[in-house]
Amino acid sequence: MEQLLTVRGVELCVETFGAKTDPAILLIHGASASMDFWETPFCERLAAAGRFVIRYDHRDTGRSVSYPPGKPEYTSADLREDPIGILDALQLERANIVGLSMGGGISQALVLDHPDRVASATFIATSPIATSTPVDLPPMAPHLQEAFAADQPPTDWSDPDAALDAFIQEEQLYAGTFPYDEPARRELVARMIARTTNLASAMTNHWILDDGDSKDRNLADIAVPTLVMHGTEDPMFRPAHAEALAREIPGARLVLLEGAGHELPQQVWDQAIPELVAISRH
């Protein structure tokens, strides 16, 4: 059920699957990503396994509160606190937190700042927000570095067709070695574009946020069951990032997703979903 909830004074769009009496899984996606990228069949499979699944649109994505491009009236700290506000709005004492990419960074901070609200933590396709000792982590893959360095004409995000083409072209840069199902991805992205209040804001504002946070955090303080899942072909954060993250957290389980990139593609769901179900028993 998709609904607009008042969360920390703003409206966020939240959708749930399954029975509220089941263990809750709160899904937190990455920068500029709406809830659409936690694909509906993925959420339905988790719900069918006896989990209450929650996905939501970050501020400035999907149907959630939107601000003018380049003028977000919030900080990164707000994005980190919004998941707790969603649990409050749904009257849930705690949840199993699953974060991907930027959502993984949000989730690391969340479990440290609100340990009483987190039953377990899963970090996917992300990097440690802190390390106990200096670690020389590998940079992005060369093809991503070249793409970021290239002088590309700006995309007209108000043109749905141009936006769709640009998004698909960029998404393929992050994919792993599985065949890229362009027709299916075009359908998903077109649906995202159609339900997004201001796509230019979605594609801009998260990248210019004030961090709004000066806390020193120690990942060794994470004391809930923790899973780190990571694609072997992730070009944004090479697998060494996942290995470093898992080393920092006592008892963390590291699961490598063979062939996956900076993503959670359908080809690895048969591996990933049982892992998520196993860690989210409460």
C-alpha cells in the first residue's frame, strides 16, 4: 500500500508489503533513487517469506517532498534521520535495516545512532563510513572515471524521453557482467519518471547536500547481526570496500554476489533474498 506520511514535518511517500505483524524490513536506496529501484517483485518475494517490507521515496525523489533544483531545504543528516521518522509514523518499534549504496552509508550511521531501533543491518554495494585504521581502498573502475571526467552536455530532465535515454545510458555504466535487460529497465525507469514530482531536483539535490553531521562513529560499536552483500563486479566500490566494511564490524557476514555490479539485479535475488530473510527473524 503506497501512502503519503508526515515524517519529521514533511511528506514522504512510503509503500508497504505484507503483514505488519511480521518482522519489518526497511529498505533504504541510494542517492537520487526513488523506491522504484527496490523492485516490486523483490519486495513481494520478501513479503511472501513472512516479512513486512517497507520502501520509500527519499526527499526530492518520487512522490516525496520536493524542493527547487539546487535549493534543497534539508541536509544529509535529515536523510539519515528520515528512516527513524518512518518507523515512528508506522508505529514500529524497530526494523531490520537494508541499505544500498548511499543507503548503506545512511544505514551504518542509523544503526550506530539508534541501536535500539535496529534489529539487524544489511549493507549492500557500499563503503565503510569510518575505519579504525587507515585503509587504501581502490578507486572507481577506469570506465567510470572516464565517464565522470567527460564533458557531457547537460540533460534536459523536463523531457521524459531525453531523461529516460540519459538514465539508461548512465545505469549501464554501473552494471556487472549479467546481460542488461534494457526493455525491462526502460519500463521501470519510465514508471519512476512518471511518478517523480521534479526529476531535475531528484537528479541534482542529493549531490550538493551539506553533510550536517560532525559525529565520530566507530563501526566496531555495531552490535546487531550484520550482513554485507556486494557485487564482485561493482565498478563504483570495488569488493575491497565490502571486505573492509565487514572487517570493521564484529561478527559481520560477507556475501559476494557473483557477476553483480553496483546494483542488486534480478539474477542474484535467489542468493540475496534467503540471506535477507535469514538475518531478519525478529
